[in-house]
Amino acid sequence: MGREEKYEQRGSSLHGATLASESQAPLSEPLLDAAAAAHLLGVRPSWIYEAVRDGRLPHVKIGRHIRFLRSDLEEWVLTQRVAGRVLPRAR
């Protein structure tokens, strides 16, 4: 029995992401490494690793490697939006 079949039997998912074997959909976008994710978000790679460690950033763990889907990061950015407040106009 293969690794994917074991995950399918257990109904497991990694960090909230559905495994390809569960959804039957192929990986439609390339995985980004921490440096590429940092570049996309405009932060340092060390911040990326810290956010992953703290569970704040969606990621995929492949063995000891951490990878990111651009679509997950883009969606995450939208959830981080903070609405500004309207200041009264100076008279």
C-alpha cells in the first residue's frame, strides 16, 4: 500500500490542505520555496520560517522541506487585511 493510499484511508490532510489523492486533482501550480515566498510577500526568509513555526502561514511539508502554494499565500494575504479608520477632516 502506497503512502497516498494510507493518507486516503485515514482521511488525513496536511496543515488544513486537502491532499491530491483525496481531491483527485493534480497539482496545478508549482510549489514555492521559502525564498520565493519571502520575495512574493516582501519579507525576509527568516520571517517566513518563523511564521511557519508559529502556525501563522499556510504551507506544505514534504519530508523536511517546507513549500508554499502561491494561491494559498495570496488568500492568506487577503485574510490579513486591516481596514483603516476614517479620520475626521480638518477644518
